[in-house]
Amino acid sequence: MTHRKLLIATAMLASVVTTACSDTTAPKQPVAGGVTAAAVAPSLSTSSPRSGAVHLTKECSTYAGQAGDFCTIIASNVGQIPVGSRVFYLAAADLEQGTYDGDVELRVKPGNVAFGHVVVTDLFSTIANTNIGNASFSGRTGRFTGFHAQIVVSVDIDPLLADWNGTYSFSPRD
């Protein structure tokens, strides 16, 4: 793989693997560093719904496709997943094939982690709003006890952003 292709692949991986669902009707607003993200106000109240639609946008400027790299949530409509939460990738991406198939951790604070698995089939796609993969979450600790989610990963307009859209639920409280 040439150096140029590797740089493009890394940028595309960052934008695709980073988040994975977007509300294409939401206006874009600037955030820190001049990056744009869907204007989805985070709901931080403790009375957040126990299930519903999830819309997240991830920024992945520091993601290079290595195990342990992360992306940062910059827009969220789920109170339990505030802006600033991070998605850590526990496996390296296959930059030769342009894929990612591995476990992830959605970390909010120490002790509050959702465990999941992400499969992305086309890290190099540059077509906005193209579905390129899926994520599922079912294991958890802390505030994520009983958390489940099914998410579609899609390409955002900005190559350093990815959108995650789908559904989430928390098991009934004991």
C-alpha cells in the first residue's frame, strides 16, 4: 500500500469507524477545532428514556486504526452517552482490506462502560450517508447495566466524522 493510499485509508477509517449514524436532516454546527457535527443536543437528565432511537456522531482525528485508539462522541441524543464519551477500538483495523471487525468499549467515566462489537465493510467509502457497517452492544458496567443497542454505521460528510444511528434499550430496573 502506497503512503498516499495509507493516509487516505487512515482518514477514511477515522471517519467511518469513528461514529456510525447520522440524522441527515439536522443542521451542521461548528464544534471545537473547526470540525462540524450534527446539531443533536445531548440529553443529560437522569430521567432519560429507557429505550428509543440513538443518534451519535463521532470525531476520529486521533484514530489511526490501531488497537487501543479511540474516537470521541461530539453529538448524542441519549443522556447516558454524553458528549465527550469515547469509543475505544480493541482490535486493529485491516487497512489493506479496508475493514474493521472487532470489539469496542464505549466509556463514559471510570466504571461506566458498554461493551460492543463493530463490523465495517468499507472503510474507504467517501459517499456521505452510505451505510458501511453495524455495531451492537450488550455487555455493560455501571450506568450501562442492562444496556443494549443495534446501530448502523454510516459515512458522514466530513471524513473525520462517522454517524451511528439505531435503537437502544435498558433492561427494566430490578
